[in-house]
Amino acid sequence: MTACGGDTTLLDTDALPQVEETNDGNMGAPGTGWCDALAYLETAKLSNAADGTTGDQYVLENGDVVGATVFVPGGGDYPDASSMLTAIKESVDECSADADNGDYGEATLEPISGLPDGAMGFTFTSTSSNPVEVGSIAFAETEDGRLVGVGVTHSGEGEASVDVADLLSTALERAADVDTTG
């Protein structure tokens, strides 16, 4: 079930490894890592752009947190998905500048390759964390003009159990069937 009561979600247990817990994720996808500006944008601004933002978060058996959110443009500073993507890029640029100044300890930010045209994604790594934390997040406009965000946060040794580019592809395929009208 989505947060708005529809039957279709962007991700589900069929698209993920072993899921231990499912939560309402309408406050943005995980994966922002140490990028405070992006986390704030997602939870305080994009999620409130217009009624209908919906999503789910999943805690996987290995502790990874995976999520997907449909953001509905139309309110405040975000009349369309393009304006949302611009705001995301500006937030990431702010975090990158802060990281270059040492504001986040030992932290790196890398763009994600292999995403669909027009999509953007980033991996945030904090080696100052104990254990090391890696968050990956990606965004793309849907065919109907909404914005999809997917992400995964992984802590500790190894890599995340899911690939954010694959999650984005799955979410984009399902987005048209996700009801955000409540």
C-alpha cells in the first residue's frame, strides 16, 4: 500500500532482497548521507511541494535502508519536476562545497553513472563515520511530470545490497500506476 492508499508502490518486496520492515516513506528517499542541504530539501520542501507526495521505506535483512518517493510538484518554489531537479542540484553543490571545506570530516560525493537521460544521482560516503556510511540517491522526472526519488543507505563493510540505478528504473516503470491523489 502507498501512503495515499493506492495498491501500487514504486518498490516492493519483489524488487528487493529480504525485507525486515516497511515504513511510510513520504518524507523523501534515504541515501542523502551527510548532505544536510539535500536532506532538508527533501523532507521540508519537496515533500511539501503539493499534496500527494507518497512513498515507502524498507529496512533490509542486512540493515540497508531503501526507499522510493513520488514528489508532486505544484507548490511554492517548485511548479514542475525540472524546478525540483534544479533545487536538488543546488543542494548537492552546496554540500560539495561544504565537504571541500572539511565541514563533514572525511566525506566524498560522486555522481552516479548509468542513469536514464535527464536523471541525476549521487553517492555520499562518510569515512569519518564509525562504521563507514554510504548513501546513494537518484532522481528522475516521470512521464506524467512528477519526480521520483530512490535511495539506499548502507553502513559498514562491503557494498549496498541493491543498486540505486536499478531501483530508479523499477520506480520509473511503476510510477504511472502510483496514486498520489490520496
